[in-house]
Amino acid sequence: GRRDALMCGGCGGAPPDWAAEQVCGPRRRSAVARRLAALMKRDQIRAITSGWLVSGPTGSSVVCRNYDDLVDAVAARTGMERALVSAAGLAAEPAVT
């Protein structure tokens, strides 16, 4: 079987990211962080070299290594639908499902 599908990325590069073309590089990561931080009241998102850092007001934080991790973290903290969070981060219209 494919062993690369089981890799977490902890020992080297970031895991594969379907949105890499839209979120790679410091400027794009920062823009995504700004757009998604605007959805949250008290939490903050900071672009870091290997992804994003989502921090709460109590100091709790989570490192998001790819776009799906970031969308999941923001959706969990805001209670918003995942598709809406994903579209907001990419500044796109949400996909109709």
C-alpha cells in the first residue's frame, strides 16, 4: 500500500495540502490568516513558516500545518460551517452542496 498516505509530516515537510497554490508563501498565508481571524471574536491567527498558529485568549494554541487543519480549527472555534470558513479563507464563494 501507499505509505506516504500515513505520514503526518512531523519529521520534515508539511503534509500535502490541496490548497497549496492559494496559500503558499508568507504573503498568502498572512492574507488567509487575516481573512479567517476576522471571523473570530477573541481568537487570533498568525501565519508561521510551516502554516498557521491559532491562539485563544487563555493562551491555548494549535499549530495548523495545512489549510484543512486551519479550516477545522476555525470552524470548531466559531461554530460556522466548514464550507463557509474554507471559502472565506480563500476569498471565494462557497461551493454549493
